[in-house]
Amino acid sequence: MTKQKLMAKTEYNFDDLVAVMQILRAPGGCPWDIEQTHQSIRRDLLEETYELIEGIDKDDPVIMREELGDVLLQVIFHSNIAQDNGHFNINDVCNDLCQKLIIRHPHVFGDIKVTGTENVLANWDSIKKETKHQESDTQVLRSVSPAMPALMRAQKIGKKAGKVGFDFDNAPQAMEKVTEEVLEVNAAIKGGNQDAIAEEFGDLLLAVVNAARLAGVDAEQALFNANEKFLTRFQRVEELCLNSGNSVFDTSRSQKELFWLKAKEK
């Protein structure tokens, strides 16, 4: 596809997007696009993904349409870089994905019978373990990407551990572990060893994530909601401080605590 043909079109499809990226990164294209590597645009992929998630959370189809395009651009971009390096191209990516979906849905593309969603997920996990040549439960747990946000990764690891019977029986039992970890954090703080304090806080966070999971709560989403609630209440506290003639910093702690209580009333 030439530049002239692309510019003459009024509607574009997936193949056109691939062609546009090839032109941008070809000799005589865009200097910035040509210079990029997998590492240099890594953060862009994260940022575009989070912007898409924001659109999903707002249930805004206009934002979702735009941000899905930006995420797709990152897929095309990385695939083009890989093609230039002689590793793979976008067709290889599509091929591998199609093969994976067909293999992992034998109840649709084969003669396997399922009774419901739980059966489908169990088959998915079993096929995934087999195709990835995971021979131990530890390998399954370690396959959860360390690039994930830590809370999300902790929840997923806990869920996988639970599938092989390594879990608390219920949320109240898991909360007993939270209480135990709080005591250990306090003991570490009193001891004053920073490494020990950091380790115990990590154990506490992990215990909280497990308790949340068993209570049916997504820890990542719960913390997001808590952040938003804090920001809303802080804004109200700041308004009350300013109305009293002071900034938040210059307002006494006792007064800020009173304002905080007022903010919680809304």
C-alpha cells in the first residue's frame, strides 16, 4: 500500500493500520517512530492500557473506542519492531492467538462436552498448563507475571494456590492471619530494623489481599475506590480549612480531625 493510496481512502481497516505503521518506520518515514524499541515504548503500552481501563470504568464507549485504538497501535508498533529485528510479525501474532483460542476451547472447536463456566475454566487451566509445559504447581504460580501491579499479582497467585488446595477455608480464617501480621508489623517497628519492617509490611499486605479475595473482593479495585474516597474527603477538608482562614498545612491537627469527621458525614 502506497502513501498516495492510503491518503486517498476515506475508511480504513486493520491492514491499512499495519501499512501506516510500516510507512512510518520505513526509510524516509518518521524519525521518532524509526528510533523506537520495545523498551522505549514499554511505558506507552502501560499508559494506554490504563486509559482504556478508565474508559471501561466510566462505561464511556467514545473513550473506549479511542483508547482501544491506542492499545492496538501499541500491538502493531511492537510487532513492526519485532519484524524489523527478524523475530516475528503481526500475522505471526494473529496466528498464535487463533491457535491458542482454538486449542483452549475444545468444547467449541472439538467434541469436548462442558456443563458450565466452571467446567470451561477448569479445562482452560488444564490445557494452559499442558501447552506451557508446566510440570509443577510452583511453575503455574510463578507464571503469574511479575510485571503486574503487586496487589493484582498477589490476588492471582492466591487464587491459583487455592485451586490446588493451598488456601484458607474462608475469609474470617484469613482475617486471623491479618491480625497476626499486624502484631508482627508493630513488633518490627519497635525493633527499628528497616528491612524487617518492610518484610512484615509485605506479609501484612499479602494477608489482606488473601482475606479480600476470600471475601469476594478485588483488592486492586478496593484500593482504587479507597483512594477516590480519600481524595473526595480530603477536598472537603481543604474547603473547610480555607473557609476557616487557613491552608491545610496551617490548620491544627485537632481541627483537621474535626473537619475529617465532617467530611465523612457526606
